[in-house]
Amino acid sequence: MTDPLRAAVADAARRLAAAGLLIGTAGNVSAREGDRIAVTATGVTLADATPGEVTVVGIDGRLIEGELEPTSEIELHLGIYADQPACAVVHTHAPYATALACVLDELPVLHYQQLALGGEIRVAPYATFGSAELAAGVRTALAGRQAALLANHGSVTVGGTLAQAVDHALLLEWLCQLHHRASRLGTPRVLSAQQQEEVVLAALSRGYGATRPIREEQP
Ligand SMILES: [Zn+2]
């Protein structure tokens, strides 16, 4: 029987590849359930990922299930799970996120939807892929955020569910594309701290982003 966690990670990888965020074998996806972390194996063509190409490790990195070596960024995934209650981690070399990560030190808040990721998105300093130094920099950049950019490398997003981590990756790429387009037209206006605060209050009071039934008008 197929392990649902391994199948869900393979599904998420295929979805992100179809959206153009995971290209070839670049990038990786993991999801946590209790003490098990299912993560895409190294060298997998993510557009065709299968549950058999997802390896399960413990929170200490020891192999639990699977025949393939986990992603080279396994230390990054394990470090993020050690820091926060995230249930999933997505790492991409998505085109716009990676381009901006070659230029910016921080992605400012141009659009209120970015507040779903926690505000300005920090860019972790460049370090060699798979290194402890890169993992440490990304963990710092993720503090209080659902996303981080990796200088001259790509992006990382987290989520309380695998679907949420995928949505955050798609949103981050949209925001990076927005920044790129707006910057070509002129100097983008950045939302002020007060404007951002008002968005958060409005979202809380209106339940932004969730469906709700139409209420009957009161007579
Ligand atoms: Zn990478």
C-alpha cells in the first residue's frame, strides 16, 4: 500500500513543477507527520515524482523508509522542523524568486497579500548548497515568516500543512514577479507599517481568504 505522506509529497512536487516553480531536478519538498519526515530524494525529476522517489527519515535524519538518498538539502529541512511547528517545507529555484534573490537584500511589501507570509521577506546570505552554513542562514531569515529567499539560489516556504507550503511558494513567486514588473515601470511604492497593520486588522475581522455563506439581510 502506498504511504499517504510519501504520495502527498510526490503530488506536491508534481504540482509545483507543473506551475513552473520546480525545474528538472532542482528543488525539494518535505512534509512532517509526527516523528516522520517524507522528503523528495536527490536527483528526482520533480515533474514526474512518484511516492517511491520520496524517502522517509526521522527528525534526527536517520532513514526510516525508502531506497533513495534524500535531497542534498536534508539538513535545511531538518533544521527548519527543529525551529518551528511547520508541517511542510518547499525549496525552489523558481525563476522570479531566484532572480530577485540575486539583487535584493529583502523583498518589501508592495501588496497586502504578502502579509500572509509575515511581511518583508528576508534574503539569507549566499552559502554553498547543502551546507550547514546555508541551513543556518535560512533558519535565521525565516524567523516569524512563512518564506525566505536564498541569495543567488532560490526560495524556501513553510506551512502548517503541505498544501499551505505549496500555496506559499506560489504566492511568493507571484509577489516576486510583481516586484519585477513594478520595478520596470518605476520605483514601487511600499505599504507603510500602518497600512500593513490595517490590512491585518481587516483580515482578522472579515476572515479574509475563507469562504463564508451569504448572510440574510436583517429586516
Ligand atoms: Zn537549491
